[in-house]
Amino acid sequence: MFTGIVEAVGQVATLTPRGNDLRMSVVSDELDMADVKPGDSIAINGVCLTVIELQRLGFDVDVSTETLACTTIGDLAAGASVNLEKALLPTTRLGGHLVSGHVDAVAVVSDCHDDGRSRRIAIEVPGELSRYLADKGSVCVDGVSLTVNEVRGNRFSVNIVPHTQQQTIIAQYHPGTRVNIEVDIIARYIERLLNGGDNTSGIDRDLLRRTGFDSA
């Protein structure tokens, strides 16, 4: 699990094809690697990947065909900048929101413009994801925990404050940029409860009435 608070920006050093998938090396002189060992998880642009080998200034990960198909990792080239966050600890401050590192979809930046000292960015998501987005709710974009300003159809907007612009790759966004999206995990669990899942009858008006929560 992660918090969506980016710890460092790194660079892709190499991308080495291994059959249909690949091995990626990432370097960063900003990320504290002192407590990282092979087998640990690091989020790269919001994608949870497993460290398989440590290097002097970075680490290697294997990227599966599934990850290449469902995220923007396959768009990266050597020299590309990426957001990095180590997995959270029980003592970590949860400054963002709970992020699993499991990308729901790739979305596209549709608009960027200045908004005071901030940068306002609009992002279009696949239609099926829009129901998980809510005004003032949380969303993870390329591993960055952000607050949704507003939702209109399958488009939502966020404001990027100067600190976030300086500490992440979001300052590089422009219309057409593809980004990894992970919706709020709580929204997914609520939907499952409301729909009944596989083993329950779900939450409906009759249940609320019987348990005293609906007097209408």
C-alpha cells in the first residue's frame, strides 16, 4: 500500500526486453534506498512493482505483459522522469489517501491552464470509471494523491499547487499526455456492498428500513 505522496522523481535508466515483457532500471539520487531490499514494493508512476535487484543509485524491476497492457509503463523510454514512492509503513503519515498501486485505467489529459499559482488540469477517464469519482473526493494520478475539483461526465479536474508541480512529473503534462489512474479504493468497496457482491443480499431501502436508518 502507498499514500500517493511522491517521495522522489527518478529517471528510467534502461529498458531491456525479456521475451514479451521487460526489465526496467530506475535511478534516483533523491530516493532514500537505505531500507529497501529485493522483494520490496515501489510505486513507479502509481504502478506497484517489485524490486528484484538494487543498483548503486537505483533498482531494477520486472514489468509483466499485463502491466504493460494496462498502464503507461510501456510508453516510457530511457531518460523519462517518473514519480517514485516506497510502500508505506505502519508508522507512515497518511498524508494522501490509501493507494494500492493497482492501476484501474489509462486516462488522457484534455486541458491544462494556469489557475492563480496553481495549474488546473482536466483528465478524461474511460466511461466506466466516472462513477467512482466525486467532487472533493480522492484520485491517484501517476501515483500522486489529488483532490477532485469537479466531475463532468467522464472528465474530472484537479488543481496542482506549486509544491506538487516541483516534486512530481505533473509539471510536464500537456493535452494528450497519457496518465495512470487509480480511483479511491473505498469507492470500490462501497459499490460492492451496495451491489451485494457474490455472497450478500446487498444494502437496499428495505434493509435500511428494517435496521432503523430509513424512516421514509
